[in-house]
Amino acid sequence: MRKPLALFAAAALLAACAPSNVTRTGEQAPIYPDYTDITIPANIAPLNFKLKGSATRTILCVDGRKFRSSRGGKLRFNEKAWRALMAESEGKTLEIKLLARGKDGWREFAPFTWTVSADKIDPYLTYRLIEPDYEAYNNIVLQQRCIENFRTDDFSDNRVIGNKCMNCHTYANQDPATSMFYVRGPGGGAILNMDGKLQKLSIKGEDMISGSVYFGFSPSARYIVFSANKIIPGYHAQSIRRMEVFDTRSDLYVADMKEHRFIRSSAISDPEMLETFPAFSPDGRYIYYCKAPQIDTVTLENIETQKYSLCRVAFDESTGRIGDKVETIYDAYSEGKSVCHPRVSPDGRFVCISIADYGTFPLWHREADLLMINLETGERIPMTAANSDGSESYHSWSSNSRWLVFASKRDDGVYGKPYFCHVGEDGTCSKSFVLPQKHTEYYDNLLKSFNAPELGKGPLPFTSFDVKEILDSEPTPFN
Amino acid sequence: MTVSTMGKKKGAKVSEIILASLFLIWTAGCFWYFQSNFKYHLFFVEQNQLFLGTADCLSAYFTRPAWLACMAGDWAQQFYHFNFGGPAVLSLSLLVFGVSAFLSLKECVPSRWGIFARLWIPAFAALALMTVEARLFFYENARLASLYALGGGIILWYACHCTTEAFERRRWAGIVIDSLIFVPMAAICFSLFGYGALAFIALELLSSPAGRRIPAGAAISIVLALCLWGRIGTHYRMEKKELALYPGVGRWVDATKARGVEDLLTYNIEYGRGNYNGIIRLYEHSRNAKTPEMSFFYAASASQLGILPDKLLKMKKPNLGTFIHLDSKSNLFTIEMAAELYYLIGDMTYTERACMHANNFSPTKRCASLIKRLAEANLIIGDYAGAQKYLGQLRRSFIYRKWAEEHTPGSFSEDFQREIDHKRQFLNNAGEIRIGDNCHTILTGLLDANRNNIVALDYLLCTDIIANQKAMFMRDYQKYGPRDCELYKKIVK
């Protein structure tokens, strides 16, 4: 009895996919978020979207089969059905047809594709939700989102920890068992998560201009390399350019997390130069960072000529020794661009950087884009498909080196959102897509920026309450 | 029926009529009182939120306790926007609250006390509760959600009580059935009405002696709540203390202070409505003490009318807002004043910064007045993609849909088109970067970009005057002047 019914239902569905009197417009489906012609991981949450403009009914067909219909223009997928679709489509390219009924009857838009990659993406994403001017912190929260579904948890909420500013959270090797972030202000410190046990550290030497700002773990997580920066926020007179953040001083140091000591080297703390955005290579043999000459006086003209090069210096994880020779990978002055946030892929083959016209804060630079460099050949691989007219920055890798997440302001130019793109074996990228949300109006109504998104292999083993508790303790000092 | 029973019934009927009249008179009085004394308080509450009925915004309410009280309260607060809307919504809400409190308290008075005691004790208690709750609305950030939370807990208890009344007479069966119904209902009550669950449990305890019942359900609920409190806090990610009284019982503020705040809000809101002459009249003719905030709006209104220098010396303690520095400790009034000042002088970068900062003070993290200002600032600088974000939100709200349509590129209203053209002349398009929010730098930057920015010029020169910086005044006047104005001429002489 069930089989004929199922066949009848399937036949009815097939028929429903092609209502009568459909006008084929040939236009690209006007959907938000733009999920047309993208490559997605099989373990992504349902790509809910809405049709711009008015529609009384919408039908989505996958490879000629009706997969979902809705009254109105919002398409929200059943999670179970979505997971089944993804599981059966791994490694395939699906053809998606979208039909919408409006005042003039049914219209069919140009079909688009979803290529379901067999490369899985790390299932967790951490980020900081903050106002885009990064100044008001009385409503700041660090969150983790399971990107296989829509579950979101706060792991440090300043309403719980007591109105303190927090910096971004970073994993060691995308491993949720080892990670760190900073809580600023009185009673604050570096909050180190080691297997779910939290420690408060005071990673600031007396000779340093500030505590640690940007940092990265070594592969064994014994060391972190960090920058101490004197950061100045400035406001453009030209309102459309909004904000500029720059350093008047910055140096790099290595901290030994086991012996609680600092390792210093003039190679990465040149008083004449600004060194920032450090990151270890996945084999621990190099520290990658950005470097620029200091500016004499703070004028826009001087800031606009300040360009950061991508450099690296050798590091020996067994001895904790920093090399003397600085290698320049991307020379800012000959290239005419400024480099930020170098992140080496976990397989060690590529380094992804943000490039902007100048400076050290690409978030408000509309021209800021991502660029891939092949570390074996030195080849520059443009990421045209992933980039946009808005700013792209703060990227992070998935542990299998096949996915990147980054913050992009492409939609409204003001609020950053996490976008993903697939990275092929040769370093080429697919068109990027925004983190799917349960509700299609979520991004329209959100007045926060997603800052510094990072991919992780699992959920973090602590909560805001654990952070609050550890903040009451004395920090472990470093010498 | 005996004569005495008939007499009692008639007496009770008369009492009921008197009682109903009392409640209605109280409500009318409450409406009149708030309309005459605190209408700006209520309008201010509406301006500090933007209720969006979209699925994502509504679902956000479910992440906290008292979701129904908060959702209903925020929804009803939208009607504060209209003339008489605030006092009407508040007094009607208080009436419903009072009636439900009366009906519930009536169940707590033993029937042996007599019909009059059963009417008048709860009636006076309910009227007293209504008065206390109304008094909490003297606070400028009082939320209807707080009242609805308490009222919701009372109404739910009354509904439960009426349903379970039949079982309560059979002692052991009654205890079991009562507990089976009451304990889950207490949990539901907490989810729907937050701290209203305290009223729910309190009423159960209070009513037990009258009904000769053992309040087993209430006792079990209290024990369970105490045992599970930590877990509930973790679930909602809230501190235990905040959790117990969510969404807040309100704040008792001094009446004189509240009237002072109402005076200040009068300036703030009338300025937002463009009633500049009204503000000048109010400031000059009112005998009330003038706060720096009032002086700010007086100065801003004078500036809008082009008469700031003429009015500068009429302020005992002038406040132009040019010495404001925003940081994480700045309060909402200060940030809003800064936003108004930057918009007035024509600096949209700082307008946007102040508005984003101030939005954090809203319970829903979006203030209608600031979202409108953000949309305007983005439209003026020509960032239509940025503006659409804010216009979209306003379009999705019931109150501001029309405003959003009139401010959508391509369908600007005539007034806004004029304003936008005017403001665009004064944009500072110089390649400059400003560190901090020193107003002298901001004002001179604006004047370097456009010497015809009279508003900026007046603010610059008047700031020099009130800072007693004659040399600086002379320098600025020589560079950016002249300006035909008696005050400046006197100083220059």
C-alpha cells in the first residue's frame, strides 16, 4: 500500500515542479543570500534563503525534482531532508531551479548549481559579535556556531563576565581543546583553554608597549607568537571611508606557555619597524608576520603610504630559538599593496593574506581582498571568485586545508559577515557564500559585525560562567 | 430566599458597582496623570526600541525567560508613539493587572470573613498594587514587560486555580492532582512571565489557608527551583540574581527627579520633532532649573534657527555639547546629544559612531530614533547600500514603514530631499584623519571644507567664547569669519 502511495506522491511532486504557464525569464534568481553557483561542504546547515521582491509561492527543484516549496518568497529547508540531500549528493553538482509565482503568474529563473564537495568543513565557527566601530563593548559576545546546524552558544559574554572588552578567540590547530582569547581591562588577562581547563595568564613584559594583541599557536601549542601594539583608532573626514586603525608601535615576541617566559629577538622587534599579525607555519619552522616602517607623524598622507610586507623568520620549536634572517615573501613597496593577516594552510602549501591599498586595518577598506600564495612555487593565485567589491579580511583555514572562512562586508559595506569558500588542490577558490542562518531575515536585522571568524574541529569545552570564575583568580605572570 | 440574604446580595451588588467605578476612576486618573506629567517618558521608551515582528527577532525572545511578557510588552510599547498612546496603553494595562490581582487576591480571603471583607480587602490591595506599579513608570526606562510579567503570573495562577478548584476538596487526591498541575504550570509560568512565577507561587501559598489546602505544588516548585537554579541559569546564560527577577521589577525613582527627567525629555523629544521655537520659549520662560542637557537642546534649537550667538549669553551655564568625549562609560543622554550635535554640524562619520554606540542602551539593541538617524546619515553621504540596511528594518516595523518609504532613494519626500541637499553641501570630503573626538578639530575641518557652514562656524566661535579662549576666538574668527552678529562684533572690537 505504501509503495503506490509513494509513487503517486513522487509523480505529483514532479508535476508540481513544473506548474503550467511558466514564463522562463532567463534572469538570475534574485535571492538573498546569494547561494547561486557555489561549492558547499556536504556537512553545511541548510542554505535557507529568500527571494527578493514579492512572490506568493516559491518552488525549488533539485535536479528536476521538487525539493521544497513555500508560501511567499522565503525558503527554509527541513534539516533532515537537507542532510539526506547532502549525503546523497556528495561529490555531485546539483542543478537548482527556482520558480516563483507573482502577480503575472509563474516565472522560472535561470537555473544555478550547488556543487557538493566531499571535502568536509570543520563543524564549528567561533567569532566575536560587536558593533562595527569596535568601540562600544557593553554588548560584546564571543560565540560558537555549529555550522552543520543552527545551534549557537556564547562562550564569553560580557554581561556575564562583567562589562569587559574581549579580543578574538584563536584555536591551536583548529583544536577546541587548546585555544585562547583576551579579556581587557582591570582583572582581565589572556584566558588559555587547555583541555577545557581555563588559566588566566598575564602575557605582558615590563618592556612591552602593550599586552598581547594578535597571536598564533605553534603546532605543539607550547609556544605562542604574539604582537604588542600601540593601536590608534582614527576617523576619516570623508564619511564614506569611516574608520582607520593604525599602529604607532608594534613588536613581536614568543611566549613559552610551559615555562611562562618570553623569547625575544631583534629580528622581529626592530624599533625602527612595525611588526604585527604573527602566525606559525603548521610545521613550526617559521613565523610569518607583516612588517612596515614606522611613520613619523600621524597624517592621512603618511598612513596612506604605509604598506606592510609579508615576511617570515625561522623558528626552532625544540629549542625555542628565533632565527636571525628575515625573508620577505611579498614586498609591499614593489607590489604597491599592504599585507595583513597571513595564515598558512594546515598542509603548509599555501599562505592566504588580505591585501589593501595601505595600512593595517582592512576591515574598512573596500578594496581589501584575499590573495593566495603558493609557498612551494611562490605563485600568486588571485581569489577573484571569493572576493567582492567590499572588504574581505580576517580569514581562517579549515583543518583539511580545503575551506576558508573570512569576514566580508560585501552586502552593506558596514557589517561584516562570515563567508566560506572552497580551496582546490591547486589553491584556486570557488565563489564564496555566507554562513547560512535559520531565519532568512537574520542578516537584514543584525546590527553587529562578525569579527575574526575561526574554524574549529569541535565545540569549546567552557562557558561564560567558567570564564567569569577564572577572571576572579590571579593571573600567572610571564618573565 | 430570606430578606436578609436578599439584602446581602443587593449590598454586594452595590459594592461591586462601587468597586468597578473605583477601578475605572483610578484608570482614568492614571491616564490623565501620565498624559499631563510623563508623556515624554513614555514616548522616550518607544524611541528606545524598534519592534520587528520578523521570525528572527521574535525567536530571540525565546532565548530568555519571560518571553511572552517581553514580547507582548515590547509590542504594546510601539503604541506609545502616538499622541495619548503611551498613557492609554499604560493605564489600560494597569487596569487589567489590577482586576486580575483583585480576582486572585479574592481567592486568598477565607469566605468566613464575610462578603464585604472578600470584596474590599482584595480591592484595596489590588488598587495599592496598581499604584505601586504605576509609580514604577516614573523611571524613564521602565518597561511594560515588567508589568506584564507580574500580571501574567497572577492571571496564570487565577486560571490554574479556577481549573483545579474542583479537585482541591478531596484531600489526598487533591494534593496529588494539584501538584501534578501546579508544578509544571509554575515552570511554564517562569518561561512565559519570568519573575511573575514568584507571584504565581506566592498566590498559591496565600490562598491555601482560605481553601484549607496543603500547598504541596508550591512547596515542590520552590524546592525544585532551588535545586535546579544553577542549571536554569546556565541554560539561559544568566546570573542567578538577574534570572530570579527577569525582566526586572522596575526602579523606584524620586518623583522630583522623575519630573526633572521629564523636563529634559521634553527638550530632547521636541527637538527631534523640529519644534525649535517651542524649545526656545520653554527654556526662556520656564522657571525650572536648567540642566546642561536642556542648555544643549536650547543651543541646538537656536543654531537650527541661525540665532545661536544671540542666545549664547542667555544660558547661565552654556552647554554646546562640544566638550563631550564619548567612551565606554558615557550614558545614553550624553551619546544622543553627541549624535545630534554631529548631525547638526554635518559630520556624518561621528554621527554614525555615536548612533551605533547609543543603540546598545536599548533593551532590543536598536533604538528607532537612532536607526532613523543612521539611515539619514548614510543617505547624506550617498552610501545607499548602508542606508538600505536601516531603512529595511524601519520598513519591517509597523510604526516607521511610512517614514522608511519616504526616505527610500528615488522616493524621497520633498522635505527630506531639501534636507539632504542642504546637508550634502557641508560634508567634509578632505583627506584627513581625526584622532579622538576633539570638536575644535572636527569643526575647523568642516569649515575648511565649506566656509558657508554657518552652523559649524557658530559652534566653533561660541565654543571659543564659553571656553574663555579669546585668542583662539580671534584666530578662528579671522580665518573663518566674518559673521554678521552683534556678539562677535563686540568681542572683535
